[in-house]
Amino acid sequence: MLTEKEKEVLILKKKGFTQLEISKKLKISQPAVSGFYNNALWKLRDAEETIKLAKELKIIKELKINLKEEKR
């Protein structure tokens, strides 16, 4: 589970803010921004791997969504 700071940093990074801008906006150091960002990425990567393993072990079934193309 991501912390609030990790979520904030990810959202701001996605919006295109630089590390310096994020540190000023959140009033934290640049190394802290980097730490929150890296921790979030590791957590997300671990979650992805856990889901993949659960599918392989048939603990959960793969979700399939059928998207219909809209005709114009």
C-alpha cells in the first residue's frame, strides 16, 4: 500500500513536475522526493509480480475486459 506522500509524489511526477518543484511544493528535501518515488515504484512492481504469481498458481483468474469499438 502506498503512503500519502508516495501517492502525492507519483501524481506530481505524472503531471510533469521536476524533483525540485515537487520538493518545494511538498516542503520536503529533494532526496526525500527521490526516496518516496523509488519506494512507490518498488511497491507497484512488487504488487504486479504478486498478481502475476497468483495468476500462475491459479489463485486468481486473469481479468478479461471486452471492449467494443464504437462505430461512428
